Amino acid sequence: MAEVRIGTAGEPQKTGSAAARTVYGISEVTEILRALVEDSLPSLWIQGEISNFSKPSSGHWYFTLKDEQAQIRCAMFRKANYYIRPLPQNGDAVLVRAKASVYPGRGELQLIVEHLEPAGTGSLLRAFEELKQRLAAEGLFDAARKRPITAIPKRIGLVTSATGAAVHDVLTTLARRWPLAQVLFYPVPVQGADAPAAIVKALHRFSEARDVDTLLLVRGGGSIEDLWAFNDEHVARAIRDCAIPIVTGVGHEIDITIADLAADLRAATPTAAAELTTPDQIEFSDRIESVLMTLTNQIEWQFEAIETQLQNYATRLQSKRPLRRMNERAQRLDELELRMSRVMDLRIQECRRQFVVSQQSLTRLSIDTRLGHLRQMLSGLSTRLKAARGHRHIRHQEKLAHQAAILASFNPNHVLSRGYAIVRDTNGTALRDAASTIRGEHLRVQLARGELRVQVEQTKLLR
């Protein structure tokens, strides 16, 4: 029989001729099992009863989840259980979301719990959160869409059950606080399968009629199942589509429904909704009396101030002797009027004299005589213009000839015609120094007529 040595997994040690067996350590087996379990199973929703619950100082929770036939250990770490309230107790029926794993320390199958909620209401709470997040993403709960509530309503619409305590509380509160408002009551069921459609129908009725200033949608307290009609999506959308501002008062202060989030104003209870909708008649009356008293005092004070100011004006006016000053101004006005009349007469006489003089001058100077003088002036100016143009043309021709001569003196072809040449390298650069060439280099020599291609045989530098 061949000898077998224990080594790492997948690496058996052979000491004999027979095929060796693979031997694993306990920790290796538990790691393999944990990987198989975690990779093959997704997160699972599991319902059961808590037992053996413990919470050590680390903050992690350890408990057993069981039913009538089986049980399994669970661990819920501190980051996952931080916000869960109240603390679970032994015997609680719960719904958990968990991933299956293997605890290597004991080699036991266990659940790593990611979420925990009470069983039964868990599905409703989950549906509530899903609908809440979806409608919030649409902007249905945005504060910018909330409409202001009428401060002093004349007609109030009430949508609630005809048999519950809420209708009595609301009507009593409205009658006590603001009896001037007329209440239009539309009874509907507030729980059960038929409740959402009935509530939507009532809201549509008030929205189309527009015969109230404010609409109250209320019901008394109850379990989450009892209040579920107010978590209906159609009810939420009907609230936002309603043309009338809506105040909700559903359940107790701790109860918040989708209808509360969609409403223009949420009250903690039906009674609180009635209070938020109406002013208190006693406070309102006191405010009116206070305002009237304040206005009366202000008007009296203003009358007194105006009377004092008028008396001051009368005293100042009397001290200025207005009648005497008016008489003086009238006399001054008469004097100015007489002076203006004399000046106008003198001005008219002067204008008449100048008109006669101008008329006589115009008669003496005939039109034909002026035309003759103008023709002579035009002829003289024409002769002078022609002479000036001729002189200017001659000066420009002389200047042009002089500039052409200067330009021709810089023409390189004239230099070449006197026996000079321009030597360029193959790049066309003009050479000025023999030292810039090498033996055997090809050069181009430009003459006055034509061009030569030469090759350097020798360079000689002149000192």
C-alpha cells in the first residue's frame, strides 16, 4: 500500500508507486463550502420566529430563525442593524433578507441578515416605501407644487366616513372656530377595497364643481391595514390633480400616508386639519377690534397733525401779508405791460423803415447786372483752374521720371550688363564669400544674358 502525506489542496505528496489521494484540511473544506453556498445562492427573503437572540458589546446581533420544522443560525452585523427599531425580541415573527454562508469557526450553515422587519406588515411597508420613492422621483411631493390654503374660507369641502368619529370631530371644530363657513360633506368609505375609488370620485367631484375654498380629507386612527386606502397611488394623483387646495388629517400624529405627502398641507389628526383650515372666531374678532382701535388712533393722530399743520400754514401765510404782495405784483405787471407795449411799437417802426430801405436797394440792383458779374467771375475761375491743372501735371511727370531713374539704378540687370555676375548655390542662395563653398560643389552663375552651371575646383581667399 502506497504512503500518503498531507499537503496543500490539489498537491498530494506521492511516496509510492500507487496513485496518491487528495487530502484537505478542515479550514480548507469550510472555505470551499462557504464559496459554494455564497456563489450559488442569491439574497433570499425568509420568514420565521426569532429565538436565542443576543447582542454583545460589538453591536452585532446573533439569533436563530426557526419555524415548526427547522431552524438556522443568523448573524446581523452592526452596519446592517443600526437603524432597526425597536430591538427584536425572542418570539418575534420577522421577515429578513439574507445571504446564505458558512461560519468556518463551527463549520455551520448560517444566514448573513441584510434587512429585518416585522412579519405581516413588512410587505405593506415595503410597498409603501416603493410607491413613496417612485412618486417622489416624479416630483409629486415637491414643495413648489403645494398650493396655499385660503386664510378665511367661505365654503369647506369634507371627505370622510359618515359613521366614524372623524366627521363629528371635524364638524364640531369647524362650528366652534368658524361658524361662518358652509360645509359640504361628501361621505365615502375610508378603508377596504372600495375606499380608494370612492375617495378619487369625491375629489374629482369637488375639483370639477369648484364650489369650495378648501377641501378636508380625513379619517381616524387605525392600523397600517386600516389606513391603506390613503396609500393608494390613484388617491395621491387625484390629490395633486385636484383644482382645490387639500388638507389631510389621517390617523394619529405618527401616521404618515402617501396622501399626506401629496396634499398641500398635512395635519396630525382630523381635528388638527379643521383647526389649520379655519381661523378662530374669537381670535379673529379680537384681531379685528385691535385693528379697528389701531386705525382709529392713527386717524385721530393724523387729524390732529393735519390741523396743527394747517394752523402753522395760516400763521405763516398771514405773516407774509399775501394781499399786499399780490397788489404790488399786479402794479409791477401793469408797468411791465406798458413798457412792453412801447418797445413793440418802436420795434415795428424800425422793421418798417428797414423794409423800405431794402426794397429801394433791391430796385436799384437789377438781376441782369448781377448775372453779368457772375458770368465774368465764372470765366476767370475756369481759366485759373485750367492753368493750375497744367502746372500740376508737369510737376507730377517730372517727379515720376526722377523716381523711375532712381529705381532703375537699383536694378541688378544693369549691374550684370556691365560684366558682373551673381553666383548662387543649388538652393538659390547668393554667395558673398568663397569660404562658404567646397571643392566639387555645383554652382549657378547668372549673367546679363543666360546662366552658367559650374563646379568648384579650387577656392582662393583674398585678404
